[in-house]
Amino acid sequence: MKLPFCLQTFIYIIFFVMLSCSVEDDNSSSNDVQTTEPEDVQNNSSNSDNSNDNSSSQNNNSQSTIEFNSNLTCNTPMYSDMPDPNSEENNYKYFSYLWQTEEGKSKICLNSYTGVPEEAITLINEALFDASNRLGQLLPINITAYYNGISDLDLVMNNWKALKMTPEGFDPSDFTAAAGVDFSNIHNGGQGEISQGIWEYSEGVSKKIIYHEYFHIHQNSHTFYFEDTNNFGWNENRITDKSTSDYIPLVGPVWLEEGGADFAAVTFYSENNLLDYNSFFTELLDQAREVITDAKTREDIVRLEDYNTGDNIRRFESSENPTGTSRKFAYQYSAGAIAHLYILKTGRATLDNMIIDYYKNLAELEREHYGEGYKYSFESSFGISIQEFYLEFDEFMLKSRDEQLTILELN
């Protein structure tokens, strides 16, 4: 039985993302499989002519020699350890990485393991290249594709932990879809995981989920990247100080992060005739309306701002809800995507303002406005302050369905 559209994403998204490598055949071209170590993994890479050698290279201003994967070999860490920053200023650490070449930044590796069929490899690669071509790419990416119950999960996990540089693995399932970039391992690029439940849907839905995950890499890589100086950096206090209950990550509220990824994915594949634009957004609207209608029976007033943080969402979607009854799931996905569509259809912003400009401005504005960069980027990109938008959108969500469909141009 297939789950509702936004619940597919809600259930499948478990971690943060990366990009791709594979095992078993021995070919080498931009979309062909390339054999690498270990023998059980194929590497399907966007760049060819890579060997398995790692070369020793000293990062700029680093006092210790750190191994750098100069051949950009798939399913292999770019750095053997976190390099030292090139400079530090005002609590910021700045890094320039050796993979910051045209070849390195555009590197996409699909690491597929035993059980992953060729048609799945093709589908995943197509979705990754679609996203990279439309959104751009700031760093190399490794995506792990596995078939739960068939692939060697010990091998999958060992390789994944090496890329993430963590002793902790992820919880594999039949429906895993995740991707992202983290400050603690950004020197190894972006990463992600995909299992068989994702590519076994229809082509449009499968690609939509993969595009959604790539979008998380796009979003989060920009939170660390400074266009003017072509380097990466962050204020560690801002990342690690989560002492306040209303802590919001660099990328912005959860509803914006998840809703933005769904909005971009549905829009792209609707333009390319793999999804029906009106049907998918109408379904998302109906799902958001259902959350509001159900909550109203308990005098629980749903607001978009309730979905700013993971802690808030867990509280409202559990028995910790002040009403004592949990809300229906996934308003951050359904209403988050509809919020983006509302901004577009009311003329507040263009598509590129929402999927490109907002994220490109985050790092610089966060540096100028500690803890509030997302607020300034929201207003500059969408033409309204985020607090004013909350009031306007919550009012919109209380209108009749017919009024909403008219405003969103879905009828």
C-alpha cells in the first residue's frame, strides 16, 4: 500500500545526505560503473579516470600532514582527518579545500552495493544529475545505495562511517532516504543514503524523493560557503550552542528546510512531466488542511511557527502536546511546501529567489547577524519578514479550500 505523498518523504528521510559509488563491474566513463576497493562496491562516478591511490598532501597552513584523496576516488574520504583552518577571525574558522577545483566540486559518486539493480542505478544517477544541473554543486558528493536484506550491511556501514568519520552508523531500513552536509565532516563533501523502497516507486515519485535529498545538500552546503572569498567557514558557537529551546539551525526553520526541498522537487519534475503539478500540490494542501481540521476538534490551533524546530515538532506530534493528544504528522512537509507555493503565486518571490538566492545569502548574513541570518535572508529573498509571513500564511490556511486553490492557481 502506498503512503500519502508527504508521508513518504516524512518516513523515508532519516539522516543527512551525500552522493554516489557502486560495485561489481569494471567500466569507466561519466555514467559507467568503475571497480574500486572494496570488491563488493561499484562506483558510478560523474568524473572518470580515477584510480584507487590516495596521495599525501599537506593542507594550507596545516602543521601536520593529512592524507588527501587527490584522485577523488569514490567511496573514499577526501581527507584522512579534518584539516586545520586556513584562517580564524571573530570566532570564525575558514577553510579552503583541495577538492575546490571544477572537477572536485562537480564530483558525484553513487556507491551501490550487491542487490541494487542497474535500472535503479540509472534512475538515481539521473535524479542526482538533474538536481546538480539545476541547483549547482559546491562540493563532492558520495551517495550510498543498498538493498536491505541483500547487500552486505557490515560493508555498507563500515564504508559509510569512514566517509562520515563517525563511530556511529545509521539505522538501515527498506525505506531509507537521507542526505546533507555537516560542519564536522564537510571536508569530505556531502553524503546520503538510499534503499530499495525509494526506487521501487514510480519514476516520478522516486526521483522526487532523491531530488529532495540532494536539495538538503544544496541547502546546507550554502550555510558554510562564502561566495566572495570562495571558502567555507562557520562560527562553532552558533553550531554547537543549542542551549535555548527555540534554537534554529543555520539553514532556517524545519518547515522551510523540508518544505523547500519538497517544493523544489515537485516543481522540477512537474516541469519535466514526471509529476502532475496541480495534483501533487493539491494533495499537499489537503494534507495540511487535515492537520488543522483535526487539531481544531481539540481546540488546538496550528501555526506554521510551531514547526520551526525539531523539538517543537516532536512535542506537538506526541502526547506532550498541550492538549494531551498528538497532531497528525508532517505539517512541516505539506504546509512547508504550500508556504513556498504561496510565496511564488502571490508574487513575493521568483522560483530562483526561493531555491537559490535564500540559501546563497545565508552564510554572509549569519556572519553579520549572529543567530538570525535566516531571518535576514528570508526578508531579502521573499520581500516580507518571517514574523509577518507567519501571520499572513496562518490566515491563508484558514480560508476555504476553494479560496486557497484560487490563490495558489491550482483550480
